[in-house]
Amino acid sequence: MLDQAVILCGGFGTRLGSLTKKTPKPLLKINDKPFIDYQIKNLARHGIKEIILLCCYKYNQFKKKYHNKKFLSSKIICFNEKTPKGTGGGLLMIKKKLNKYFLVINGDTIFDINYLDILNKSKKNKLACIATTNKTGIRYDILSSKKKFINAGVYVFNKKIFKYFKSKVISIEKDIFPKLILNKEIQTVFYDKNKFNFLDIGVPEDFKKSKIIMKKSEYKPAFFLDRDGVINEDLGYVHNKKKFVWKKNIFKLIKLINDNNYYCFVISNQSGIGRGYYTINDVNKLHNWVQDELRLRGCHIDQFYIAPYYSGNKIYSEKDKNLRKPNTGMIDLAKKEWTINMSKSILIGDQETDKMVAKKIKVKFYIMKKNEKINLKSIIKMIKN
């Protein structure tokens, strides 16, 4: 499972001139927030549990803002390289802290692909799996002379890769990748930048484009999924994994959503909380398990939204009533927390209340009938149209 990511933040950003005189490149603001915030959010929504920032230049700026902080379910840790060690030297310093498989991304690059898909496609006999994309200028590493694919700065490494790290100052691209290529221990997976937004802010001309590209990257359509009856069989007040029975084709559906660059949200009425049958902690524990099971299969839920409202409960009463479908409170909350292209969004449910919500928010609706498996061809058609 891919639980850990490392962001390489140690560079001086000299190509950006005066922009990085006082501010490290990953902390430069784009649309009023640091570039690295976009990277962290992108990792966190994939369920990555630990994000390590490998820093050097102006380390204290990273430490003050991010060290030991949490975003969604991700914990952020800052590590000080102290002196420049290339793109690989810092990794060697934290070798003991790293899992068997870990994700590495450049601190000046964002590529909004399904990160979990890279591990899902990587072969056991490879030590590195690299995301590639279309050729975009001469300054990028070209990994295939025939197809002209470039290195997109997103890697999944097997910890065994450290057998090639022979010095304290190491370049992953110049020192490690050539050895992996020679020994056939490297693999590439292509993602079309026309489908997924790619940005490298390393030079002034690309940094100027960043405001537009980052707005586009965050502004995605969403799938809103009811839970009981869509993700799992509706067996009545499901609140633990013993009663959780997956719907047929659900893993394929959620991966289809992720791979087509949609957000994926769960919106679930949970009056069982208000009725006292189980607690919010029970539901959160179940959803954490659901997320882990999905991630093992290369897919994820971006966020779970629940409505604990029950009319007879004083705690979950009128203030939570708007969350409960057919009200639109859960959708409204998602719209506040995420930048969603509602005009292309889709809602999947199994109840009339779900259909009513879809109508209110003016999105396409797919109804799941009882004992029916999800028709992926119909979903693909909805995506294309």
C-alpha cells in the first residue's frame, strides 16, 4: 500500500531569480496560497498517511508552517538536510524512516494524476516506477528517445533502490536512473498532460502560467456517491466491516472516476448516529477501513460526508438537518471545501432522495437498483457526454 510520500523541497530555485531570494520555491504563492499547499492537498486526498518535506534552503520557513501538522488524514513532517545533497541525498538520510514503497515528487512540480495508479501498475521486479507525460520543451529529461516522453517528476520507489546510493550527495536523475535503466529495474507509466494538468514552476516563463494552470487543476467535476446501496449492500445501519458487503464493480467504478480526473465524494445519511445505534467514531473507523481497502486496489475516495441528523436527538437535531438528503447540505459543504465543476458532475444513488438531490443541484443522475451491479459502460457514456 502507498502510505508515504516525500516532497523534494531542498533546492535554491536560482532560475527564478529574485522570486526565491527570500522565499523557497515550493512556498511561492500562487492564487494566494503556497505552491506546496496544492501538492499536500493532492497527496492527502489520495489517503497518503505521511508526507515528508525534505528541506534545506530556508528550512525554518517550512518547519514553522508545516512540521507535525495534519491535513485531512495526512501527517506532515519536515526534515532538514542542512547542506544541499542533490535530489537523492536527502532520501538516503531518512532511509530508516521510509516504507517498502514510497512516493517521491519534485517540490516544484504538480501532476494531478491518480498517484495510487502508479503503484498499482508497477511490476515487482522494478525498483522505480516513473510517471511520464508528453514532451514539453527541451529542459525536461526525455526517458524514451522513440516516443519522446518526459519525466514528470512523480516516482514510486521500492526501498531496495538504496543499494545504488553510494555517496551522500546524489542526483536521482543523473546517478540512479541510468543504473536502473542499465539493469532493467525501472518502469515508466504514461499519463497524457491533455487529460491531467502538469505544471513545473522551475523557470520564470512557466511560473507565470501557474495561476491559470492551478485554477484549472483544482476545478474538477465530481462524482457524488451514496454509500449504502451504491458502495456496499444496504443491509440496514451498516457501521462496521462485519456488515459491509461490497457492491459488484465498485472498485472498478471508483478507479474509473479517479483515472478520469474527477473528485470522488461519499454523501451518506447516517441517522443511526442520531438514533444512538452507533457513534460518529464507529463510522469514521469504518470509512478509514473502506479507504484502505480501496487504496490497495489503486483507487480512493477524496472525502466522506455524513448526515447524523435524527429528529429525536438533541445533539444532532436542527443544526444538522440541512445535511440530510434530500437537502443539499453535504453537497454545499463539499463545494465550500473543494473547487468543483458542478456542470459536469454526476450523482449515483439508490433512493428517490438521491434523485431529488441531483435535481436540486442540477447534475446527471445514475440510479443503482437493488441487486444490480454497476454498469460501467453507462458511467463511461455519462463521462464522455
